Amino acid sequence: MPLYLANRLSFWTRALTSCSYPRDVPLLWAAIRRRRPFEIPDGVWSRIVPIMQHRGLIARQDAGLLYWAAKEWPLAGPVLELGSFQGASTAVFALAGRHVHAVDAWSLDVADISAYRGEGMSADDVFDRFCHNVEALGISHLVTVHRGLTHDVGRVWATAGAILFVDAGHTYGDVKGDLEIWTPHLHPDGLLIMHDVLNGWRPAPGVTRAASELLRNGWRVVASAGSIVAFVRMRRDMGAHD
Ligand SMILES: C[S@@+](CC[C@H](N)C(=O)[O-])C[C@H]1O[C@@H](n2cnc3c(N)ncnc32)[C@H](O)[C@@H]1O
């Protein structure tokens, strides 16, 4: 079997076995129906790869969906990004021309420290690298940093977002709290993007569970690629396909 096919099969086997049944069936079905390839231009991706070499946490197909969202979502306004780490996703959004509010604790004093595992860098080092990357990419004017716990920052938040990207703590409690606290800050026609919902390589069952619950709470799937599933509120699709 070709390596590419073996990799895809392995990804899906892991993804499907990390879901709970029958709970996650509607989510899986909706995501599979709306999966399609999203491209990120070579010229943009090649600027982000140096960040990835220091353990950036997004794959190219995930970056493609983020780039598409930032470029094409027909609503002006910033990205509210929960979980920035060294700035890979921040860079994708900003290089597509969106202002990004980057919210991250950059601290090991969080419930989920999985991003730092094997990194060999302190949280302060990672924060310094985030700042360095933003500066080096020439996107400082498009990035506002909010260093703190997402739940704390969200409780006093005042700026509406056109896109909400959820990729901070990956426990069920973290994600459920982020959705409860932050979705009211997303414009009614905004796009909610959740990372690691279908991650065959690094399953995050808490993220998948919280994403499944969205379908029972007035949200519907509009796009999916890689580990990402993107949602809109049920009342309007903004041109999404059924
Ligand atoms: C998976 S990484 C984000 C990856 C990033 N989006 C990228 O493209 O590389 C998760 C980030 O969330 C942060 N984090 C985890 N729990 C958090 C919390 N409760 N509040 C704020 N940040 C948190 C971690 O510090 C880490 O930088």
C-alpha cells in the first residue's frame, strides 16, 4: 500500500477509535460530509515552516482551512485565537490579513500542558519565541497579545470576533468553558473553528465531546479538514453548502 494511503488509513483508524459511539456519530457524519481540501499558498506556508520546526502544532491541511477562513469568511472583524503557543496559527491568520487577538497563558500552570511535552523549553521561552516569530514575520501590527488563562481573559472580554479559534486547553472542562465563555463574543454570523476535534495522531476526546455537544446546542458544521471542524450558528449559513 502506498505510504500516503497507509498514513490516511492510520489517521482515520485512530480518529474513529478515539470517538465515542453513538454520541459522536452525528458530528462525524456532518464533518465527513463537509470535508474538502483547503489550500494555503506555498509562499505563505514556507514562511510558517520555520516556526513549525520548533514544534508548531498545526498540519498543512489544518492551516489551509484557517487561511481560507481568514481570507474568505464574509464578515469583517478580528480572529479571537485561544491557544497560540509559538504562533503558527497566529501567523496563518495574520498572513491572510486578519487581525488576531492571541490569548494564551504561556504558563505551565494550566490543566493541559501537553503542548510543552518534549519541548525542552520553559513557558517563558515559548512566549519569547512567539514574540520573535511575530516580529520576524512582520505581522506585529496585526497581532494583539493577551497573556492569561482563557477563562479569565474571556470573562472580561469586550471585542466581538468574526472568527473564534479554539485550541487552548484540551481537557473537556477547558474546552467546554472556552465555548461557554467565548462564543458570546463571536458575532452572530461568525465562524467557530475547533482544532483537534478529529485528531488521529493525538486524540483529544474532551475536544471531540465538547464539539459533539455543539450540534445539540444550535450549531452546525460548515467545513472540516485535517483535525479541524468549523461551525456556524444554526440560524444562518452565510453561504455554506448543505
Ligand atoms: C495546542 S497549543 C496551541 C497551538 C497553536 N494554535 C499553534 O498553531 O501552534 C495549546 C496552547 O494553549 C495554551 N493553554 C493551554 N491551556 C490554557 C488555558 N487554560 N488558558 C490559556 N492558555 C492555555 C498552552 O500554553 C499552549 O500554548
